[in-house]
Amino acid sequence: MAAAVAGRGPGCGPGDSPEGPEAEAPERRRKAHGMLKLYYGLSEVEAAGRPAGPDPLDPTDLNGAHFDPEVYLDKLRRECPLAQLMDSETDMVRQIRALDSDMQTLVYENYNKFISATDTIRKMKNDFRKMEDEMDRLATNMAVITDFSARISTTLQDRHKRITKLAGVHALLRKLQFLFELPSRLTKCVELGAYGQAVRYQGRARAVLQQYQHLPSFRAIQDDCQVITARLAQQLRQRFREGGSGAPEQAECVELLLALGEPAEELCEEFLAHGRARLEEELRSLEAELGPSPPAPDVLEFTDRGGSGFVGGLCQVAAAYQELFAAQGPAGAEKLAAFARELGSRYFALVERRLAQEQGGSDNSLLVRALDRFHRRLRAPGALLAAAGLAEAATEIVERVARERLGQHLQGLQSAFLGCLTDVRQALAAPRVAGKEGPGLAELLANVASSTLSHIKASLASVHLFTAKEVSFSNKPYFRGEFCSQGVRESLIVGFIRSMCQTAQNFCESPGEKGGATPPALLLLLSRLCLDYETATISYILTLTDEQFLVQDQSPVTPVSTLCAEARETARRLLTHYVKLQGLVISQMLRKSVETRDWLSTLEPRNVRAVMKRVVEDTTAIDVQVGLLYEEGVRKAQSSDSSKRTFSVYSSSRQQGRYAPSYTPSAPMDTNLLSNIQKLFSERIDVFSPVEFNKVSVLTGIIKISLKTLLECVRLRTFGRFGLQQVQVDCHFLQLYLWRFVADEELVHLLLDEVVASAALRCPDPVPMEPSVVEVICERG
């Protein structure tokens, strides 16, 4: 196309004719180019390498089918300047060269193909010439063969009819010969034990003998055969009744008897009776293994024996029965189902007895393997005898064993937790008995927590075997849903956590019951354990359970928040009971010290009483003990002279007036009135306020109980002058040391002030000791 334009040259005008050799050459090249495009399946648009123009009939389109060089050149001369015309010429020359190069490349690339095609065509011409000659010879031979075949058929037609007739006579004679030889053949088969061959002979001749029994010769043969057949049936029955052979041999006997025309109902009953005898023998051998005298085999071996013996025998009986007595219909199927159901229930009872012996130990691997084999072996009879419900019964046994196993694991966790508590009690008592230091509370708490958590993880890993993918019953609905949610999560994990909380709460009984012998340190340890469970452990355990056991059941489960609330409430009750118990111990010392002393005739105080020193020592020990497990807590701002201050009852001018020499017993009403007015304006102290989970709150509660007990004991006694002064010294000593343990030191000051004030009210001669003397005695003590 571009060559046509370039071939005209610049001297060609619009009126020059395109005729001649110069115009025909581009046309030929365009045709050749089109043929190449058709050969390679290229469209004109694809060959041009650009999208089709808007008008395929445009005569100025170089790549169009209707390109007109004259129109194109006229358009260029009219619209383009000289520079653009020269550029167009250069571009056309470049395109012509590119097209020539592409055509040469196409020719070179396809040269081998052209040569190969030429050689192939030449060979085909030669082969076809040879084939034509062979086909001509074949046609000639076929014509000769057809002629010979027609002449042979014409010649042998009469003989063929005679041969066909003679062949029919020969076949009839062979049948007659077989009938005449039948009695002897049957006798020989019976003597050799070839019962199957004898039955087949009888089956082949039965119909003919029955048809021609009116002929005397055939009648005699039939009578002889009936006698022999009766003897054969008797021998088969004898062999069947002996039962020495296996199920396949007995099934063969029944099949031969049925072929001989024996009644199917009677054979059905006898077949089931023989099958029952063999299966009951298997059951007796299994039951003997469960006896007390021989050691019972492990559960895996027991289920293997039951599966290979009883279950395998039941499958053989069922398969043979269905094959032999298929004509019995629904009645026969129901009879077989009842047979399998009865024996299967006895086998299941033996298996459950053996599984019930697997209660010890926490390893479920052997038990799960045994249950898997038990369940797998019953798939075949379950498919053969769907009406008997054997597979469903086996699944129920597996589910029941799984539930019992969960209960055993729960008991194991509870026993392990109680064992940990026993170890803790022994460790707490060991230092007092042996006189040596034992492990600290923090170490004991870590041991209990880690041991309990490891037992929980071991139980989860053990029961997870029931849901393993390789176990045959793991895809059952129970093990995909209820076992995971209600069994493992609720019954085992949630049940154990609640059992643990309940066990801990049992230590909070009244002193006259179980809690009387409970070490206070154990209460403190359990409270911290329950608090740790509330903050982190419960959430971790339940998350671990949900990850291992993908719950597909929509049954409601206990929320984590509910369990955490129960654990926190248990921790609070334990800590409150610890405070009461420790407060009771100190209160008992203070009560005995007050009740056993004669306060009217006591001597002038020179020292702090030993019981007060013991109270401070015990309180300090409790502070150390609680500090091992609980954080410090928050205290109110302490005054700088807390350890040096004296009680307001004798340090302030208002209270000094109460003990002035002018105070006499003749004016008790005025003194009581002043005391009551003071109580109205003092802050009320809640002795049994809720205990928080920190050391300061615990010590505050214990000290409040102790000082309140001291106050109530003082109110029941009468004091002399020196008795009042001794109380004054003791209270100041307590104030020097107890203020640092409580959240608010004013609480200690108020209680001790009230103790001294109560002693003064019950003193006929209330003369207090000088504060400086009190401080000297306390510092010396």
C-alpha cells in the first residue's frame, strides 16, 4: 500500500493513470500480503497493529481495503506543506522497508514448513498409487471368494440339514444318558462327600424327571434319585446339627438343604439356634475373664477379644442368614434383629462390667483406644442389623463411659486439691513441731497454684482424647457438642472451681465446728488463691478449655464473670474469717489478762504487763504474715509524733479535769454525763466492717476486734487506783506500737482512750499517773 504511493514519485500528477507495470506490482504485493494474513489467521486490524478506523470505506486510509492512491495524494498536496510532505514520504519509505523485512522474515520462518509440506504431499501421491493397486487386487480376491462361498453353500445345503438333525439327536442322547446315570452319579458324590455337586446334578434333572414321571423308565429313575436325595439330606442335617464346623460351612449346609427343597422355616430356626450356641460360648469365655480368680486382661485386650470373637461371629451369622433366608421377608428380618438384640445386650453388659473396672488412674489413652475399637467393631453389625440398634447402643455405652470418666476426673481434681491443702497444713505445722523454719506462705501458695493448674491441664489433655479426630466416635453429636460444653467445661472445669471455692468456704465454719482447727495461715493462703483465680486464673483456664474443645453446642454455659464473682466472694469470706480468727486469738489473751487479775489490790505499776508485749509481738507477726501475700494498702497521713503522744484522756486539759482530785465517787452522774456527751460527738467505730484485700485493712480489722474486746472486758471490772494506772500504762504501750499497723491512727487512739476512760469510770479513786512517768515505764518496757 505504501509502496504504491512511493512508486509514483513526486512527478506524478493527479491526472496520471495508475495503469501499467508500476501500478500492478503493489497490487500483487497487497494480494500476497493478504494471503499471508489469511494463512496465519490475522485480521486486517491485527496485521496493521492498530485499532480499526471509524470508516472502513475511507479511500485515504493506507491500511483500508478501499485505499485510493490518487485521492490520498491529492489530499496530501492540498492539506500538507512541503515539509510535512517530505516527512510523509520518509515515513512511507520506512514502512515499506519494514513490510519487506516482515515478509522476508515470514518466508524464512516458514521455509521448513513449506518444504516439509511439499515432501508430505509427494509421499502421499506415491502411497495413494500403491493403495489403489492393492484395493483393486483386494476387490478381485473378494469377488473370487464370494463365488467359491456360494458354490460351497449350494453343494453342502442338504448335508447341513442332516448334520443339524444328527446333532440334535446326539444332544438328546447325552441328556438321556445323564438321566440314566444320575442315580449312580448321586451315589458316588454322596460317598465322596461332594454334596454340592450332588445337589447340582439333582437340580439339573429335577424338572425333566418331574415332567416325564408318567413314563415307567423315568419314574424308576426319579424314585432312585429321591431315595438318594433323602439320604443326602439326612447326612447334611447330621453335619449341620453336629456344629463342629464354622459358620461358612454350616451356611453351605443350609444352602444345600434349601436347594433340596427342605422347609425354610425349620432351617431358619435351626440356623439361629446353632449361631446362638456359638455366640453364647464366646460370651461365656468373656465372662470367665471377668471372674475373681484369674487376673482380668487389660481393657484393650478384652475389647479385642470380644470384637474378634463375639462381634465377628455375629456378623458372620447375620450375613449368612440374610443371604440364605432373604425370601423370609420382614418376618425373618425381625427374627434376626431380635436374635442380635438379645445377644448384643448380654455382650454390652459384659463390656460395661469391664469398663467399670477402669476407674483408677488419670490416663485415658488405653481406655479411649479400647472404646474406639469397640465402637469400630460394631459398625459392621450395626449396618447389617439396623433394626437391632447395636450401633446406637454402643454409642450410648461410649457416651456413658465418657460421662463417668469426667466425674472421675472431677473427683481426682478435688482429691488433688485436698492433698495440696493437707501438704500446706503439714508444712505450716512442721516448724512448730520440729523447731525449724519451713517454706514461706508465698512459696506454699505458688506450689498449690501450680500443682492445681497442672492437674487441671492434665485432666483436660486426658479427656481431650475422646474428641481426637482419629477416634471413630468423635464425630458423634454428643462429643461435638454436649461433651465439650456441658461435660468438660461445666461439669469438670466449672464444677471443680466451684468445688474448690466450697471447700475453702468450709474452713469458715464456726469455731465449734470444722473451722476450729483451721490454721489462720491456711485461711490467708486460700483467700489469696481465690483472689488470684478471680483476677486471672479462671479466665485463663476457661479460655484454654474453649480453645481445646471447640464447642458446637448452644446450651447455656456459666459466664466467666459469674465464676470470678464467686471466687472473689470466697476470698472475701476467707479473709474476713481470718481477721475474726486472729482477732479472737488476741482477744482471748486480753480477756484472760483482764479477768484473772485483781485490779482493786494490784500494786503500783512499774512495768508494762507481759500480755501487752505478747499482743504487740503477735500483731507484728500477723503483719509480716499478711505482707507475704497481700499488698500494703493505703494509710491516712500519719502525725509526726504518733509514737510519743499520750492519750487525750489524760493529756488534754478537758480530760485532765476528769481525773482531778475534785473527782469523787459522790458525783457519778456528772461523770457519766460527760462520758456520754463525749461519745455523742466521737466518730462511731464499726468493729466488723468489710475487709479489703490489703495488709492495712486486715490488720485494722484484727486490732479493732482486739481493742473492742479489751474495752468490753474493762467495763465488767472494778479498778483501784493502781489498777487504773496499770491500764493507763498498758494502753499507752499499745498506742506506741499499734498505730503503725492501721489505716487511721486515730482509730487506735479513740479505742484506747475509751478503754482508759471506762477504767476510770469504774475506779473509786481515779488518780491517773503522770504522763511523763507513763512514758518512762513504756520506754523501759
